[in-house]
Amino acid sequence: MEGTIYKLLLVQLGCGLLLLTIIVFAHLYPVHLSNGRQASVTIQLLIIFLALWSAVSGFTLQRRLLNRGASFRRSQKSTPFTRWRAANLFRIWSGASVGLYGLLLRLLGGPMIESDVLFGVGLMLLLLWKPSAAPSET
């Protein structure tokens, strides 16, 4: 049990380091795939919407996975422990993906302030994540 929580914390650390690397990359190397043109407002809003959806779904999917345990078909593949682990991994990755959307926005020519907000939200989600109490592995 403790080994699984330790592995989740390592995944959290890895995603945090990935996000910090992305932030440094975005600030030191202002590369634009859009050849200097700014992304249209529609593209910017779409990317921001996807980032917000990712952040919110990290919390809601975790709850849905853990609460629907009784409705899943009883099998050896779906146990309360595997659902708990998958929910926590998804929540960690959803925090990191918010930062990835910030990089995408920056690469498409979006304003740096919007990218920085997405980077900050992604880091905040990663820093605030803590594993919940784990069910037994059996």
C-alpha cells in the first residue's frame, strides 16, 4: 500500500518537473508555430476551455470512479484499489495537462499572460494533490 502511494508521489514529482521544464522552455525559447501571428480568439478560447475541462474533470472523474464501485461488474480487473489508483493517476495527469495546454496556447501564438495562468493553475493542481486513503488491495 505504501509502495503505491510512493509511486503516485513519484508520478506527481515527474509531472511537476515536466511542467517546470515546459515553463522554462516557454519563457526562454519563444518559439511560435504560427509564424509570428497571434492565435485567433476562437482558438484561444477553445484551448482555455479544454484546459478548464481537464482541470474540472480531474476532480469529478475521480469521484465518479470511486463512487461507482458498486455498479462496475465484479471482476478481478476492477477492484476498489485499481479504481482508486486510476482515479489518482488521472487527477495528477489532468493537472499536468493544464500546463500542456498552456504550452500549446503559447506555441500557437497566444499571449504569454494566458499561458502563464494555465501554467500556474497546472502547478497549483499538482501541488494541491494528495492521495486519498487507499482501500485494501484485495
